[in-house]
Amino acid sequence: MRTAAAKTLPVPGPEVAECTAAHRFDPSSWLIVCAIVGGSLWTTVVLASSVGLALATTLATIGGLAAIAVGERLRPYEETWLRSHDDVLTDSLHALLSDIASKRTVDAMVRGTSVAMAGALGRWIGFGIWPASWPLVAQLALALSIAEFFQYWLHRYEHEGESLWRFHATHHSAPRLYWLNAARLHPVDTVLLYLTGYVPLAVLGCPEVVIALFAVFDAVFGVVQHCNIRLTLGPLNWVLSAPELHRWHHSRRVDEANANYGSNLIVWDVAFGTYFFPRDRRPPVDIGIAGIPDFPPGFIGQILSPLRWRSLVESAAGSRPPT
């Protein structure tokens, strides 16, 4: 469980001017994010008519991830994060098994049940709830806002309640931020995020094409959020849960990590008081889980960690010097 007092900023030091300059809006950052995310969405729409929506979604997502991986080499934010921290295999297994396999396992059941619920709800109130006549861009924005609301509260509870923190801790065990570790999630965590994001949209009757665009945005921007690319997005940091904000979320300090819960948008953090973006210092480079030095670094150990959570916590407490 991650509990913290109200957030306070430290007394500014001599490096404040340098950090303030580093946070200034850079137009090229907007172009990079728009090219990666917008290009992935555009690719989905263009390819859907020829290869089908499912394959178009997959190809667009792969293209977006490849662009991010290249961008990290061309424009790195933190040089030390370019080197492997013995984490590539672990993150690759999470991407294949914790992310892709887990979502595929529940997808058919969720879609079928949710569509049936949407139909029943429409018959009960006498009309369809979803504004299907809106432009695709507006429908996508609405889908992001609705899904984000439910995912925000799940993510926040994962940090503030021990019952789910034991699963979410796997994500925060990452020793660095780079494109692949966005998928470092325990399968239970993945399924919960999927359900809280997609089920409300399906129940409200969100069209398949909008859900597909949401899936592409969610996948690609989720990797942008964790990427090791130098980006300064200025005013967009009040709308998007961008890398500048999310790096604080991976801090070892609980009062810094219990903030910026947004998966794609940051608007609910702003609304509910968990937005955190100090301008007088850089986010920490040494990230991970504080207080549990024996948290398993490998895939199998992380999958099993919730089952032995109490022993991990007690072992960590026993290793601390007496006060």
C-alpha cells in the first residue's frame, strides 16, 4: 500500500533556472507526438477498408511502437536508460503474456457480454446512448474521457489500497523507463485496466471503429508515456498524461509516485487534485519500488509475487535498521 501526506515542493536550489528552461514548450515535441499517435490513428482508418479493422489496428500499433523505439535512439531523454538493466527479457515476456495474451483471453467474453448489455440498455431507455453521429475525432475524445475516468479511480486505488498494490507493484518495479516496459504489468492488473476502460464504452454502445481507434491510442500513447524520448509538451501537460508527468509517477518517493494516475489524459488528476509537476527539478533517474529490495526482477517471480506479498513486505521490514 502506498500512502503519503500532502505533496510539498522542496526549497528551490541553484539548478532551478536550468530545470525551468528544460520544461519550456518545444514545438518539435508536439510534432513528434502528433506524428506517432496521429500517424497510428490515420493508418488504422486508411487500412481498415482493405485489410479489416483488426489487422489495421495491429499494424498501426506496431508501426507506432517501432517509431517510438527509433525515437529513443535519436532523441534520448536519459542516456543511462538506453542501456539494458537486465530487464529486456522480463519486459518482453510481460508484453507477450501479461499484455497481449491476457487481453485476448478476456476480449471475446467482454465484447459479447457488453454488447448484450448495450442492447438491453438501449431498449430500456428507448434510444441509443452513444452519439454515433459525431465526427470520429469527437467520438474518440469522448471515449478517452469516459474510459479514463474509470481507469483513473482503479489506478488510484491500486496505489492507496494494499489489496491491489501487490499486483500493481510489478509495474513500478521497472528500473528505468523505455518503450518496452509500458507492458510490465501483472496479468491481473492488465485485465482490470482492460475491463474498466473497455466495458463502459461497449455498454454505452460505442461503435467498433471508435473502440478500435481508442485501442490504438491507448496502446501507442501508453508507450509514449513511458518512452525515453526528450519531450517538452508545455500546455499539453494539462491535457495528456505525458512522459514529463509520468516520470514522477515512477519515483521511489511515495509522495511523488501517488500522483499523475492518468493513462492517456491527465484531466481527472487535475479535477481530483492528484496532478503533480514540479518545475524546479528533474524527475528521479533512480526509479523503482522503495522499501522492498527483494522484489523479484524476473517474470515468473513477478507473476507469483502477489502470492508471497506478505513475506516480501516482512522481509523488507526485517532488513531495516532499528530506529
